[in-house]
Amino acid sequence: MNLSHLSIRQSAPALVWPFGVLLLLLLAALELKVGSKLVGWQDVFLFPTGPETLPQAILETTRAPRLAAAMLAGAALALAGSVLQTVLKNPLAAPDILSVTSGAQLFLVVSTLLLPLALPPIIATSAGGLAGAAACLALAGGFQAPAGRLALSGVAVSLCFSAVSSAIVLLADERASGLLLWSSGILDQTGWAKVATAAPFVLLSFLTLILMARALDLLGLGDRAAASLGVTRSVTLFGLLVGVLLCGSAVTLAGPVGFIGLAVPNVLRALGVSRHHRHLPLSMVWGANTLLLADVVTQTLTHNGAAIPTGVTVACLGAPVMLLLLRRAKIGGERRIGLPMGVARPPFLLVLAALAALVLIAMAASLATGDGLSLTIAGMTGNLDLRAPRLLVALGCGALLAAAGTVLQAVTRNPLCGPETLGLTQGAALFSLVALLLGFSPATPAFQVVALTGAVVVLLLLRLLAPKNSPEKLVLAGVAIAASLGAAATIIVVEARLQTAQALSWLIGSTHARGYTDAFALMPWVVALSATGLLLSRHLDALMLGDEKARSLGLATGNASKCAVLYAAGAVAIAVSSIGAASFVGLLAPHAARLLTGARHAKSLPVAMVLGAVMLAFADTVGRSIIAPLELPAGIITAILGAPIFMLLLRSRSGSRFS
């Protein structure tokens, strides 16, 4: 078996080149054909001769530019992943993981929609990619940051950038549909302008990296060995800049596309292609093949003229690759992330008094503000039917999300776990979209059952696919699953022709248009799940001690863990079925509660629920008043404010715990 494996590994590099080139030619022909019913195989074969026909015009103006864009974007992303993984010595380094892609996306959205004079796209995307990479590296602790911490830092920065991008896109109104498609990675081209702009940068970057191939090889020997052979830090910096420029070129051509820069370089190394004079050109070929294959599949499955973004297909196919890489990568260890030690806690009665004051302030602010300010009792009463239901729904859903986060962090003994980082929120939101298409109304029992099914499916996927015994790997596996679920949700929005702005608001989390019926349907669940959580508190305390100690105390850890995660899934499903996929409440509220009360769940769980309720109520108030009469979903506000706090949490837990 070992000899067979060695033989395959030795022969693979020789086969990768011819097979890659042949596949590229085949996919190029398919790419020209599958996108238009008016183009036949005869037109494809006659295309180089340039006959003056309608199919020829279609090929020249749309199909051929799309083919070139797919090849260039795929090649650029794979090249960027190759050089970033080398200079950072991190198998998880890729444009999307390091927030380079999300930074490029944000800057291009800002340039297009907010600036009076839009910057050239290649400049905007490159500047944004550089800003994203700099933020990720600064948060992680520099170029020597461990693989897990660097990846998690990129996730935190990407979440923040994506929230800001979503807010701007929603405010774009009539352009929201096109921007949603572009933000998911779409290859539609009308002419050669984008290709002509990006192609020189991609080719120049490739030639530069080929000239750097020997230096990149030496970097793989380690910093000391490379320095002794004359390789300086300038090689690392220059490689990073070239990777950012390649990513900016790809975003200019196709929008943000993930996973190619992660998967292709790692697969080539697994096949034994490690020297960069071979690895770089092969990355170009197979990156182009990967994006072309995804685009051919996407267009083959597209019906009724719907434009499914190619990046969605890549995300659906790329998540399994990331899960496989997480199993192989050396990230983290078996030690659980501990709770903050040595923090002086205030008296519990003072905490209760402060929470009561916070709740009253949140309620008053919610009832007094919105599309106008109501400072009198009469004014508040006049808007009561509009604002009070939204307030009740926000309070109830915030409490449920916080309860779910508290339970998940106790079961996994991992403070980085939350409904959004593990994908439970995204799973419930995806299935909620299906429920909407089936005609179920939000907050009804049938709708809640469908949302619960989505959360449970994610739990099963995590149990089957997520690496064990590593907090960082578990979170990154959840992020990978969440990316696939988000891509599937985009497919549903496009194929079902849902109203884009409303669908995006739901996927982000919003209390818009919620009434007393929704509030009265939610409140019994809040009461029941709160009481159930308190009954589970002693078991959660035992689980925090570890399985062996919990069993020594007489707790059946397997059954207790299953009950706890099902409880969390139920809380998430009820919240998502009411307002959609609000993020960061379930991640951050438990941390604040532990700082105030300690780790005992009899105190920390109810405090976390109150904090989550207040957090979401304040977010809803800010979202509907900051740009009134326009409105931002509460989920955008929680993400914009929560992502930086998540970054601080990562920063405070840097060092040996992430080594």
C-alpha cells in the first residue's frame, strides 16, 4: 500500500501538466458553447475564422470575454494562494481566508456607490485587498502568527467588512440585485474592457513570481535557513503585495470568489509539486480549470434565464476541500481555551441592578426613536403598535441567541463557538428560506420546525466532518459549512426570483414589519427555553470541567451533551424563524456574562440572556433610526459592532493558547 502510494505520488507531477492542459482546452470549448442556446458546436469550431453571423457576434462580445475572465480570475486566485501560503508558511493562507477578498469587495463597493468619482476598479480592489491583509496580520500578531489564529483573524475581519458591504448594498436599493450577484462572484462580461484591464497585471505578477521562484523555495526551509542563504524579509513583503494585486485583479473580473486560492495550491503540493518553478504555472492552469469547471456546471444547471453566480458553485464545492485541509493541517492542540482568570467581578446584586437599568434604557430608546423622535408619553403611545412588537421580538430573539451561545461554549469548552461561527444560524436561515418558498409564514410552528431541521443538519455535519480536539479547527469547520450554506441561500434567492433586498435583510437578521402576532408567538418559547436552560445549568457546569471529571460526578456526558446541543439548536431555530440570521449576539453575550458573574451557569446563563436581549434591542433601535426614514437590519449593526469585539477577543487570547 505504501509502495503504491509512493509510486502514484512520484508519477503525479508528470501527469499533472498534460492532463491540466487537455482539460483546459476541453473546458474552454464547453465554456463557449453552454452559455447560449444560439451557439452550436459548429460555431465554436469556426470561431477562429470569424464568420459574420449572429453566433459569432455572441461569441465575440460575451462568450469569449467570459472565457478569458474565468481563466484569468482562476489563475490569479490560485497564484495568490500559492505565494501567500509560501510567504506566510501557512496552508490555510488564501485571499478569502486572509480577508484580502472581502477588503477588495468593500473598497470596490464604496468606490462604486459612495464616492462622487469612482476609482478604477483595479486600484480600488488592490487597495482594499491590502487593507484587509494588513488588518488580518495586525490582529493575528504578524507574519509569524500560528495558522489557526491567522485564519480566525481573517474570518473576524471578513465578517466586519462583509457587514459594512451589505449595509451599503442594501442602501443602494434598485442596484441591490446586481450587487448581490456580483458580491457572490459572477463572471458575466459585456465586452473586453475588464479583461483588457486585468490581464496585464495578472501576467506581470506571474512573471514576477517566476523570477522569485528560487527565493520562494528557500523560504520553505525556514526563516533562519533562508536568511543564511540571503533571503530577506523584503521577499515576504513583496510576495504579499503580489498576492494582493492578483486578488484585486480577480475581484475586478469576477467579484469575490473563494476557496480556489486555498484548494488548488494545497492539492498540487499533496501531489508532490512543491518547487515553485513548477508549482506557480501549474497553479495558474489548475486555477483556471477549477473556475472554468465551476462556471460550466453553473451555466448547465441554470434555467429560465436566472443568473446564478459562479462563486456560489465554487463555495459549495470548496467547503469539503477546506474541511479536508483542516483535518490534515497542524493547527492548535487538544487543550481547550480557558476562561479569563484574575478578573475582579462586581457584586451580583450590582450586576442585577445594572441589567435592570439597561433593559429600561433599551426599552425607552426603542419606543422613543425610529422615524422621528418621540419624547412624550403621547408620542410613544402613538407609535406603540409599530415599535412595541419589534422591541419584544428583538428582546426575545436576543435572549434565545445568547442562551444558545452560552450552551455551545459550555459543551465545547470553546469561547470562540457561537451559533454563527458554527453555522447553526446559517443552517436555520437557509431552511427558513425554503419554508418561505413553501408558503409557511414566519414564527408559525411549521416554519419553526423547518428552521430547527436546518440547525440540526448543521450539527450532524459538524459531528461527521469537523476535526476533533481542536477549538480553532472546530470554528473554522463551522465557518466553511456556513459559507456553503450561504452560497446555497444565494442560489435559492436567484432561482426563486425573491425580492433581493428583502431576502438579504432576512439572511442578515431584521425585525422589520414584525407585529404583535409574531411577538406573542415568540414569548412562550422564550419562557420555556429560559426555564429549561436554568434546569440544565448544573449539567453545563459539569461539562465545563471536561468529560472525565463530569463522568466522575455521575453525569452521563454523552446524553447531556446531545441534549445541550439540541437545546441550542432549538433556541437558534426559534430566533431565526422570527427575525432571520442575526450574528454575534450568541458569541459575545456569554463572554460579557462570564466577566460579570463567573462561570457558574445558574448566574451566567440568565445574565447572558438579558445582555443578548439588550444588545439586539439596541441594534434594532440604531438600525431604524440612524438613517431614518431608511433602515438598516439589526443583524448588520450587531455584525459591525460585534466583529471588532470578536477581534479583541482573539487578540486577548493570543499566544500559547493558539499555538
